[in-house]
Amino acid sequence: MESISARARIGCRVNPAEFLLAGVIVARSTSLLLSKALLTTMSPLNILSVRFCLAFVILCAIFFNRMKRMDLRTLLMGMAIGGAFSAMMAAELFALKHTLASTTSFLENTAIVIVPLMEALLHRKLPCKKALLCAGLTLIGVGALTLRSGRFSFGLGEGLCILSAMLYALAIILTDRLSKKGDPMLIGIAQVGFIGLFTTIASFIFEAPKLPSCASEWLPILGLALVCSCFGFTLQPVAQRRIPSERASQFCALNPLSTAAMSAVLLHEKMGVMGAALATGCTYRMEYNEENFKDTVRNHVLNDLAADYLDSFTDTPLIRLGDTYIPGSSDIGDVSYEAPAVQMQFKIGDYPNPMGGAHTPEMTAAAGSEYGMNNGLNFVKGLVMTAIELMKKPELVAAIKEEFSHVGDEPQM
């Protein structure tokens, strides 16, 4: 009962505004993906103009009665925040033309570090140790993300991302200060309207703006307007009214994470190995090995134990390791020199050249057939029973280890 009540007390201290801010940040992270799809046919400022003007019209229709309470002070506060966000997103979209969406998201959200540093500057005091530690770790992540093929890569796209991060930090601080001085919902609506106004003016000055002309353009624009602007931007002042700016900036970490995941799934972008390793607290080493793969080493004790169980579950001949020579191209080859290994093959169907027809349409069809699926399930049952037997009989594990201790570099067949 004590642990349950303790969890209940912890849960009560969760700030609902933080859940709202987390949802806002994740919703806004979809903007990079939708914008990336539009940049092939529409210019950056044009996208922002249409997106936020449409969002403002939608918000005015929904909150028509509330809009009657809009005053000059609220408009000025919305204009200040909207101006910062307009410059931030303009830099962001121009950056997208020169680098990956995942890279843009990561670098832009170094605002998580810049916000506490700016706050320290505004309060004329040194940042706390936590902020300095965060800055150091973020710089490591930035370096890892921009190191490509072992060389430092920092171009126009990355520079615009850093500029966007500084403007984002400014917008967070302005939102923190101003959302407490008026109706945060009206400030959010005014902010959206001014972003639309500023980007429309800039679009006419620097570009040749146009309205979306087909479904492939309108659908991303609608997604940007509804999800990212109406929800993501309008409700940020509401959430931040009850959250300190330093705490709010920490939620920026959700943006690169969700953007990287969606970029990998939807845009097939790849995150650098170094960046992925550091982001998950891991290390990595990459080597180029010019040696051929080793042949598979047969561990007789493990092999025979598994084969006995597998034979009891399958009604087709099992090809045991050792009965047939398996060359070094086998996936388990080098691994079998590092740990006791077992490799066997079972029948999945009748198709030409069953032993040499891997990675073919015929093999795919056979593997997905009822016969192949049933044999696969029976094969798994045999492996599970092998594992259970090893857990029950330590002497078998000792015998496997003893045999493995004599493994050398010579291939065994």
C-alpha cells in the first residue's frame, strides 16, 4: 500500500501544463516533415504565409466571441512573439533547403541550452552548473551530428539552424514574460496572425508567392495550419503561463527526437552513427575489415542438443551444422568464434534450388506459405526447449563452454 500511495502522491505533483506543452512541441515537430514535402514546389516564406494566414482565419472563426476582447496591449504582445517566431521559422525553412530535417530539428533545439544562458545574461548572473553541463553535452551532440564521414561538416544549412535556435530561445523567453500579462489564448491567436502578416509581406518582397494549386500542396498546408499552427502555436502561451522558461526550454528535447523518428520512417533519412550513439549514451567503433568472413564453428554439444529437440517438432529432415559445409558468408560465421553457436536450416517448401535460392521471390513465397510458417513456429519451439534444457542442466552449459574453450582460428566442418 505504501508504494501505491507514494506513486499517487508523485502523480499529483505533475503539472498539467507540462503535458500540454509536450503535446504542443510534438505537434510542432511535424512541421519540418510537412514543410520538407512542400519545398519542392513552394518557396519557404510562401509556405509560412499561406499556413499562418489560413490558421488565423480558422482561429478567428472558432474563437469569434473571445476575439471581441482583443485590445491593443494584447496585439502588441502577440506581435512581439510573432515577430520572433517569424524570423525563427524563416531561418528554419531556408535551412531545410540545405540540410536534413532531423539535423535542422536537432540544431534548432539547442535552444534548450541557449534559454538558460540568455536568462542568466538578463539577470546578470552566471549560469548554474546544470546549465553549463547541459551546454557541454549539447555541444557534443551537435559535433556528433555534424561530423560526417569522419570530417566536420558545417555549412550554410547548419549556420541557419543555429540562428533559428537563438531566435527560438528569444521566442520562448518572450512567451514566458508576456503570457503572464494577458489572456494567453488571445496572445496566441494574435501571434499566429502576426506571423501570417510578417511572412506574407516578406514573401511578396523576396519571392513570387502563390496559393497551393493541387491536393499534394493543400493537404500538407492544411496539416501545418491545423496541427502545427492552430494547436502548436496558439496553445504554447497557455502552457507556458504556468511553466518557467528554463523548464519550458527542456521540452525542446522532444522535438528532435520525434522529428528524427518521423524523418526516418516517412522521409527515409538516416541519422549519423556517432549522433545516434551519443544520444543513447553509447559508444561505437567503426573499422574496415579486409579479411574474408570466417567459416562457422560447430559446437557439437549445443548443436546436438538443439537438433534433438528440433527433430521432435518438425516432420521434415533437418539440415544439421556439420552435415553440410556452410562457408564463411554465413551470418553466424565470425560470431561462432566469439561465442558458442548453433546454426541449422529447415524446410519451408518445394521451390527450385532450396539451399541456394535465398533472397529470391520463390523463397519469399515459400517462407510466407502455411507450410513454411508452421515449420518456422515448430523450429522456434525447438529452440525454446533447448534454452529451457540449458537452464535446467548446468552441466550441459559447462560442457558447451569446455568445448568452446578449445576453439581456434582453424575452420571446423
